[in-house]
Amino acid sequence: MKRILGTAKGQKTRCRRESMLLYAVTDRTWLGDATLAKQVGAAIKGGVTFIQFREKHLDKEAFIREAKEIREVCMNYQVPFVINDHADIAAAIDADGVHVGQKDIDALDARRILGEDKIIGVTARTVEQALRAQEHGADYLGVGAVFQTNTKADAVEVKRDTVKAICEAVDIPVIAIGGIGEDNVLQLAGNGLCGIAVVSALFARPDIEQAARNLKRLSEKMVNQ
Ligand SMILES: Cc1ncc(COP(=O)(O)OP(=O)(O)O)c(N)n1
Ligand SMILES: Cc1ncsc1CCOP(=O)(O)O
């Protein structure tokens, strides 16, 4: 069932649709001599509108240290900053929110941990999951993998019809993720998406700022087509 949410006067919007246009998910795989903070800075300069800190191989101490550094960069540029999986760490370092999957804590529990003002993103691969997440207070949905990806070993493909059905079913912003690059962004047009989430199409590129510029332009075109 559709629920009217959003931007009416006096209503709280934790998550503006414009911030979902180009959502970057961090990954240290391609760091080389750079720092993640530098890479994230370049991505934001190029037009990234949202950052998710997703690091699967750091111990807790390094995770928190690095997350605080990236939070600082995002604060300087006033770009929303969420943490993947760990609502407790998001609360501890005062991140803007958390992104959780179907195997992580539920949005209701994340909301209990983070409070009313923080952003909660949820991964959804079916309309049922999407509606449940919305009902449980999710602020946006990440849907994917929409294309083949080498970045997430256990990624499951979500068909285009399902992406469209999810966008039609919910009122919160929906972004696509998984295997998205400059060559295929426009294939996502016409489904009701608010933007794209990318990892390798940014962080594996030698010129991250330029890659962000290109992806932002394409995402805008995709959303408005
Ligand atoms: C924006 C966005 N969408 C989907 C995901 C995937 O989340 P999840 O299913 O929890 O998988 P992991 O990221 O934990 O591997 C995401 N991270 N971001
Ligand atoms: C985190 C995640 N969730 C579904 S696919 C994916 C990885 C996307 O990475 P890439 O943009 O490099 O394909």
C-alpha cells in the first residue's frame, strides 16, 4: 500500500531525493597509495551526493577510526554519511545513519538504536521486503544487484520488472546498486529510481573525480528520462 510521505511543510525528511542521485559505497580494494579520505573527497568534488562506509575486512578499532575520518570529510562537504551494517557504531560516532540488509538488524531495531533523526537505508530485493522496510521506518531502499558485479560475492540479481514494481509500491526513494557503470546507467531509466549506488565504477577508476562527474550526469539523465 502506498503511503504519503515527504516534503509537505512541517514534515521531517531525513533523506532528500536529490541526495540519492549518486550514492557512493566505499571499498578499500583499489586504494593503492591513496587514503580513503582522499578518494571520498575526490568523489564528492566530482558530484557524489551520499556516502556509505562499507568495509568488510577491518577490525572494530580500525573501522571506527576510518569511519570517523570519512565522517569528517562528509561533514565538511555536507554530504550524508551512513555506515553499512553496524547501527551501534553509527550511533557511537554520530554518523547520519546506517544501511542494513535483509540479514542484518531490522529497520525497527535500527531506529530504536539511532533515534528519530537518523537515516535508515534498507536493501530490498522483493516488493514484500520493500513494503516491510517502509512500514518499519526505512528512509530509502537500495535494490540490487541490477547487473552482474564482481564487488559482492553473494550478490543476487534483481530483475528490471522487480525494480519497477518496488519503485511503484513505495513512497520512499529507491536507488539501484550492483554492476552499474557509465555504459549501463541509462538502461535503468523509466523505472522510477531516484539514483544509483556504485562502488567500482568510482573507486576502481584512476580519476575518481571525473568518474563521479560522468556518473552524476548520467544518473540525472536516467532519473529524468
Ligand atoms: C545502497 C545499498 N544497497 C544495497 C546494499 C547491499 O546491502 P546488504 O544486502 O546488506 O549487503 P552488504 O552491503 O552488507 O554486503 C548496500 N550495501 N547499499
Ligand atoms: C554492495 C552491493 N550490494 C549489491 S551489489 C553490491 C556491490 C556493488 O558494487 P559495484 O558497483 O562495484 O558493482
